[in-house]
Amino acid sequence: MRINTQLIHGGISEDPYTGAVSTPIYRSSTFHQHTLGGNPKWEYARTGNPTRASLELMMAQLEEGVAGFAFASGSAAIHAVFSLYSSGDHFIVGKDVYGGTFRLINKVLKRFGLEFTVVDTRDLSAIEGAIQDNTVAVYLETPTNPLLEVSDIQAIAEVTKAHGLKVIIDNTFATPYNQRPLTLGADIVVHSATKYLGGHSDVVGGIAVTSDQGIAKRLAFIQNSIGAVLGPDDSWLLQRGIKTLGARMRVHHANTAAIINLLEQDPRVARVLYPGLSDFSGHQIAKKQMDNFGAMVSFELQEGLSAKKFVESLQIITLAESLGGIESLIEVPSVMTHGSIPREVRLANGIKDELIRLSVGIEDEEDLLEDLKQALDQLEEGGNRKL
Ligand SMILES: *Cc1c(COP(=O)(O)O)cnc(C)c1O
């Protein structure tokens, strides 16, 4: 099955009892055990729920893994994955992972004795140089947020496998539609399903998928023991969202191409950051490991132009955090998602005041282009007050 068909017919796409083509929402918290001490398929809904299981199977298939696990949020999925490890274990972490992941690492996991070294995972020698006797895994995102930097998953897997490390990829930005890290040598993939997988900005959820039977067994144990499972209603909603991922992504991609074309030609835009651009630093690697380059675009206004004035002038594109929804969402990292990072550190990391991150939605292309154009035009009036 090809991916667009798999999105519709994957997982458990029919209820075995009634033939319902939409997996029913099984709200039951417990299940009748017909024999004492048997080994029933369903016994208690934290351990296993048929609606959640359908979603988990679908995600395992899409990521080409052996088992999937659904959690109450992306953060809960990431926490569950780190919970596979023990006090004294050391991780190499990409320098631009999601802010909430850094918070989890620094404020929670370190208190339990897990150790972390942050590196630029584009640099294989930096990864190798950070390996210690107690290193167990490398954890990263590609493309990153908000600079869309690309790391070579296959090369990282090759270098780290020689040292017995596991590779864990947060695949939220790319989605399995565009990138399947397990096929490139990664061991675990995590998702904030709140973003593209759900796709409609109406559900919070997380997914973990692994290609390793041993990890799958331990992850099932962790999921059941910690218990941050996704409920049946949200499991159903997420599965419904995933069914249209292909249809949505095709429009996301087409709109993105048109928007990039506009931004690249506009003299008020200094730089467009997108892995699909042939002169972008990570382009060759992205081309090798991604089927398409996604719908996250960042760009810098010319120095001194006001990002604040620009985003506040937009009429359709919505000023908001989050990403991956059907609606175009725009944000200014220096003030919003990365606002808690001291300015000098931020600038040293390449996040200028003029940097803007756009999650391209599926509205009519012309409306998005007109909206961006009129907001750029506003920059020429009123003195271009700096942020
Ligand atoms: C949003 C996000 C998360 C956290 O997911 P939640 O569902 O909000 O808990 C993790 N990683 C990335 C890349 C994200 O964008």
C-alpha cells in the first residue's frame, strides 16, 4: 500500500463486530473476563483500549516500526521514552530541540539522575566527541525549530551504532508523510500528534513508535506503569485527523512553494530558511532523507524592519504558537517560542529579532499571498519601527 492509501486503510480500519468503517470509540474502562486467570486481549483500559490500539497500529505502520504507543501529549510520549532509562545514563541531545523538551530535561529528568550533553547534531564529530562510557542514546529533531536545520539521521545512526547507542528522533515537523526515521536507522520516533498528525488544532496527543521488539516491550510496560495514555475520544479524533494527512500535506506543500516564491523575491525579506531551497545548507541531506520538505518556513525581514508590525498587520494568517494545523499560524520566535532564552544566547544561536516562523496552512494560496504582500507593504509606512 502506498502512503495515501495507507493513511485511509491502515490500522484497524473496520470494526470487527459491526463493520463500521470508522473505528468506534470504546469508552469502557474495563472488560468482562470470561474465564478466571485467562489471558484476555482486553482487560483494563490503561493497559489497552481498542480505539487507542487502532491508532497505535496505524502509527506503527506509517513509521514502519513494530509497535506504536499513544500518550496524552507529545511531552508525555517524550517522558515515557526517557523513562526507559535509569539514573546515571547519559544522552546526547540536539541543540535546538523543542523548548518543552529542554524544560523536561533540565527541570525534571536531571533530578532523577539522567545526564545530558547538548550538541549541534549536524556535526558528526561533535556527536562522537560527546560520547561517554555511560552514553545510551542520541535524541534530536530534524528539521529543527525555528531554523529548520537538517541533521543526517542515517549518518548519525551509523556513527552511534558503533558505540551501541540508540537514536531517538522527534519527527513532529516532518511527519511520516515526509520522513520515516526508523527506515534510516533510528530506534525510536516520537511525535507531538497535536501538530500535523491531528492537523486541526483540536487535540493534544503524543506518539512513540519503535523498530525494536525489546524496546516495544519495555515501552508498553512504561506506558502502562506511568499511565499517561491517550483517552479513547482523543484517540479517535487523532485517527480521524491522520486519515487526511496526505490530502492536507499536498495542499500544505503547494501553498508553501508559492509562499517561498513570494518571499524570495521580496526586497523586504532578507533570507528564507527552508530545507527545500537548493542553496539552503541542509538541502542535500534533506533531499536524501525526506520525501518532501514540509510546510514550516522561517524568514528574516531586512534588518531594522519590525517583525511586530508585520505579524500584527496580517488579516488571515493567525498570530499564534503551535503549528501543523489547517490554519496558517505565524510567530516571532524571539518574543514567543524562544522568548525565554537570553537575547545574546538567542542571537548567538542565529535567532534574530527579525526572524519569523510560518506554519503554512491549507487556505487558498492567493489569499495567503495577498495577506503576506499587504503586511509587507505596511512595513514601508510608519517608519518601520523596530521591535
Ligand atoms: C509541540 C511539540 C512537542 C510537545 O508536544 P505537546 O503535544 O505539546 O506536549 C514536542 N516536540 C515538538 C517538535 C513540538 O513541536
